[in-house]
Amino acid sequence: MPPTVPVVQALKHKANAVADAELGRLASRAPSLDAAARAEIRDAVQRVVDAFLYEPINRVTSYADSPLGESYADALRELFSLELPAFGPAGSAG
């Protein structure tokens, strides 16, 4: 597995966790929103997350097989404080 794959997965996971937390906070602060409004807000937040992540993910993926790939992945990991799963022998998690 290229070193960029866990970084992309961690970046998506972190972004979705932040979005979910904010949507949860909104739900508690605006309980009168109906299901349709909540769905539209959820979709809008997801579009923002996707747009924000598009370029970093596209670049790290395009660089995956080059020497720049690992450096770019390391930079993303540091910038976003990403926690990557630990891999033991033979590439297994844990």
C-alpha cells in the first residue's frame, strides 16, 4: 500500500468527524429544524468538506508513486495532526 493511502483515509475521517460534530452541535442548538432542512445543511457541509479536501487529496494521490508522494503525505499528516493506524509485520494493522 502506498504511504499516501492511510493519510488520505485519516484526512477524510478527521474531516468527516469534525463535520459530524458540528452538525450534532447544530441539532442541539436548533432543534426546530425539520428533517428536510437538516438534510440540506448536511449536504451543504459535505460539499464544503469535499471541496476543501479535493486539492490536497488529488495532489497526494497523484504524487503517490513519486519521491514527492511520501513527503507530501508527511506534510499533510503534520499539518492536520492526523493519527495513522500502526502497522505491524506484513502490513497488518495493530
